[in-house]
Amino acid sequence: MKRALLLLVLLVPGVSDALAVDVSICNPGSTAIYYPNGDLKSCNLKDITLLSGVRCNLLAEAEFYELGMLKSCVTKDFFYYEGLVCNEYGAISFYQSGKLEGCVLATRVQVDDKICVEQQPISLFENGRLKSCSSPR
């Protein structure tokens, strides 16, 4: 049996702020994929949409965990997370806990005594420790 989802949306010109996710945030011409329980798994967004604190870009794919937490999307703006600056228009991903899994860095940063260069991906373990990044040449 599918559950009914309540969708509350704050409308700001050019930006939608989805507090719950359902197919209404998806581009009508794209394919929406669902979990067996009926929760939205992924789709291409029809508007710039604020999801779990990230402004995700329109027409780009957004992926969700069951119950609607953001798994990944393409950012519209820079995203700031515990001393890291993730680049605008870059892929960003999160663990189910909401902690950052990875993104493309906008600025050079030192993490766990390693310098990670800008414009390259960084990947973190769920505890925040560095998994991988590109070093300066």
C-alpha cells in the first residue's frame, strides 16, 4: 500500500523549497524512479530546489534515500560544510546521516594534514575523516 505524502512548498520566484519530496519537484518530461515502498528515489528536477539545505540545480538529477533525505544532486550555488567549500554546479553527495560524502572543491583546503586542491573531487568517510582528494602537483 502506498503512503500519502504531505508536500509543503514555500514558493520563491525561481526557487522551490521542498520540505517533503514527491514527483511534483520532478521535471514532467523526465522519468521518476521509486523505491518499492513508493518513496521517490530519483528524478530530474523541474526547478532550482532546496533539498536538505542544498540548492540543487534545475534539470539535473537528484537522488534520495527512503523517507526523502537527499543522497546526491548537482549544486546551483556554493555549499559550505565544516570548513569545506563545495563548488557551484558540481556533484554533491551525502550519507544517510546527512553528513557530507563528497563534492567538487571550490577552494584549496587542508584536511587531515593533506592539502586538497580546488576544482577536484573530495571524498570523506562518514566520521568526517578524509577518504580521498587530489594533491597539488
